Amino acid sequence: MPAFPGLSDDQVSAIIGHIRSWSDSDGPIYPVEALNGQPERGKTLVAGHCAACHGDKGQGGVGTGVTFSRPRDAPVEAPALDNPGFQASVSDAMLKATLLRGREGTPMPSIEALGLEERDANDLVAYLRQLNTGAKPVEAAGLESVIQFESSYDLEQTLENLKQAVVGRNFRVIREQYFEPRFRS
């Protein structure tokens, strides 16, 4: 989901209020304070319990990284935890709560199911917060933005290069769809 930097705080609050009105529950409110944990211990825990799905550096699996909310052709796989957008949008308490509960409807178990304890969640969160710390947020472009670039490669190689660049920026190519070549000069 892209950022919408043109929205005021009041507009964002109105959207959040509307979305929350869809549920009978107010839902959990997570505190924003940082948790105390041991990142080195968390790194070991990630290697032993999380890396098989989320990748050895939190880069995510291959697939959509979303839940089973609607039918998809692509497999649902673990999302990237080193994604700057993800890192900026989730509090330590929310990460910990997700670790404690697991993700219903996905392959992610609770840490208890993995034989881990609550203190392990703090260490996992501390490690996850160290992932992709050098990433700088990309300025959101307006909806009218167009990227133009003259490629020295043929069309097929240019598309392949573009796909590799997208994947390199921690996005996924979910679907490829080609149109009949009816280009105008």
C-alpha cells in the first residue's frame, strides 16, 4: 500500500475510524514504546525458527506476503520483515503480539507453538528492529507520475531488468500480463 502524504492527520484519523467501524470490537491498541530485548539472541532465534519462511535477513519468501482474504494464483508466503514501510508502520508491541499469537489463516505459528517463551519475543523484536536500518524512505510520487527511461536493451531484456530492480527493492512481481504489441511511434 503506498503512502498518501497529502492526507492531513484528521483525514487519516477519519479513514482509520471508518475502517474500525467495520468491527464490533475496538481492537487492540498497541503502545509505541520500544521493548527491551537482546538483538544478538534474537538473531539466533530468527535463524532457528523464522528464517525458513522470512529469509535469513528478513527479506521475505516468494509469494504475495498477504493473507487468504481472497483467492490468488500466487502462493501466500511470509512477508519481508526488513521492509522500511513495514518497519515504520508497526510498533514493537504489535510485533510482539503477533509473535505471541501467530497469524491465523497463515502458516505462521505462535512462538509458544515453536517452544519459545514471552521473553524470546522481546529478543526477536529487538533483532527485527535492526533489519534494513540503512534504508531511506522513498518519497511518495503523485498519482500522475510517469517514469520515463530510455533503455539500451531490447524490450524483453528491459522488462527482465525492471523485474529484477523491483524485486531488489523488496517488492514482488505477483502477475505478469502482456498485451498485444500495438505500439505507436
